[in-house]
Amino acid sequence: MYRKKSIEYPFMEDTLRFQKKISRRFDPIIPVILKNPNTNEETKFTHNFLVDTGASISILTSSYKEFVKKMKPIDFLEIRYGAGTIRKVPIYEIIFIIKGIETKSIVAYDDKAHSLLLGIYGFLDKFAYNLLDHSSKKIKLYKY
């Protein structure tokens, strides 16, 4: 029998600045350390990634420029955000470290992207189940 590993974080509060009023919102954000699977080098810092169930793949932004510079892309992918233009971006194999749990994944590196995302392919699909609990404002990921 496999032991269940779980990752749980509270949602992070943010604001929506409507013209008439400011409203609070809570986002499923997880602090992540990255690890290069070829050299085992880890980032010396964490960045907050938005868990995005609508994102096909996880995205790294220019904040990881120095990290990916030391790696070789394994592929390329054409992506589009919303109704924007199609862009061709490099794909890297990495390891996400969250609360000591390592998850090997692939990510797209887009130096023009604005948000760090944890997407479905190669990340969320590695967990047995994922729960975005808006009533308790927590994200829970379970892995066997």
C-alpha cells in the first residue's frame, strides 16, 4: 500500500480594484522551489505559483531566466494566452519542490508571461486528486 502525500496551502488574499469599489479575492497560490533534474541544482528562493486548472502547461516567467539559461530545452511549443497571438516557447524538464515533495514535470518558459502558473499537463495530472476548497480557502493536492 502506498502512503499518501499531501500538499495543503491557504489561499492568498489579493484585491480587485473595480472603479466603484475594491473587492477581496482569494487565489490558490503555492510557493515552489525548482530543481534542475540533470544537475540537482535548486533555486535559492521560492516564487509563488498560481494553481491554474485552465492552464494546459505550467509556465515560468523571466524571473527564472538565469535558472533556465543553464538548461537545454527538450522541445518547443506554440502557445496562446486568451485571444492573443501564438508564440513559440521552449519546454524544459524540471522538478517542482513543494513542502519537500518532489514532482518531476515539464514547463514552458515564456519571458513575456506575467504569471507563474502550475498547469494541468505534467503537474496537476501527477496528483491523485486536487481540491480547490473555496469555503475553507485552501488548496489541497494528494499524491500516492
